[in-house]
Amino acid sequence: MVDLTALLASRWSPRAFHPTAELTGDEAASLLEAARWAPSAGNLQPWRFALGHRDDETWKRILVSLPVADQRWARHAAALVLGAYTGNDPERCGYDLGQAIAHLSVQATALGLYVRQIRDVDRAALAADLDLPPGIRPLVVTAVGRLGDPGTLPEELLRRETALRQRHPRQALLLP
């Protein structure tokens, strides 16, 4: 295997989050700081975040915007982070937001935390429920927390959670 930094090699997106572990203020600040330093086209930094800690009002509003299937496991996350963007170029701004979320994800790994991203969210409901200013466009929710017991997951999720991690071969990523 090619040498890969341990932060990337050990990054994993579980569904089993510890149901009582909390995200500290310092950890939350560290995650957002990592996202803040992500590269962006023209240094516009078009990303915006809403951070909800378990059971606070923001967390509840974000949770209900998720598909019911994802709520089953996301309800155990210590925090839910809405990633949104601002700007008139959704493709570029969405790409930049993805960079910020990637930085947040690597920082989470460095802190011993885990994240799982959820793209299929009710964006209109999030904008309304969180009273987002005009021009702020919700795109993704990231669940953050400590690893929990996969045995608490429904059977179909348990199988996926405990399956061997697989990635496409490197060669398959290259265009002809």
C-alpha cells in the first residue's frame, strides 16, 4: 500500500455513535477552525455552519430535516453540523463547502471523533426552521461524535457498519 497519513487512513464514517458522549466546546471550536482554514476559490470562504449539540434546539431542528432512516442513528450523535453556502455559483460554492467539510472531518479524526455526512436533507425546511438569512443555502449535515456500540444498530445497518471497508482501486479513479 502507498504511504498514507494515518489521519486519512483511519478516517471512517460510522453510524454507531455513543448516545451520551458530548462534544466539548474546545472540540467544536477546533472542528470549525479546521473548516475555516480550508482552501476556497478567490478566498471567498462561502461556507456557513449551524452547530447543534445533542438535544439543543438547533440539533432538534436539524435532526427532523433528515430522512427517517438516518434519524435512527443520527439521534445518537453528539452534534449535528449543517453545512451551507452563500453565493451565486452553487457549483463552485458547493465544491468549496466540500473542502471545508473535508478539513473538519480530518480534524475530527485527529481529535478521536467520528463524522458521517448526510446529503439527503430537507433543505427548504432547514432554511425555514433555522431562520437562515436569504442567500444561505443548506447543502449537507454532518453528524459528529464518539464511536458507539454497533450492536445497537438495526440489523441491516449493523451488517453495513461491520462490513470490511472497501474503496475503488486507484487505477479505477484515473480517466483513460
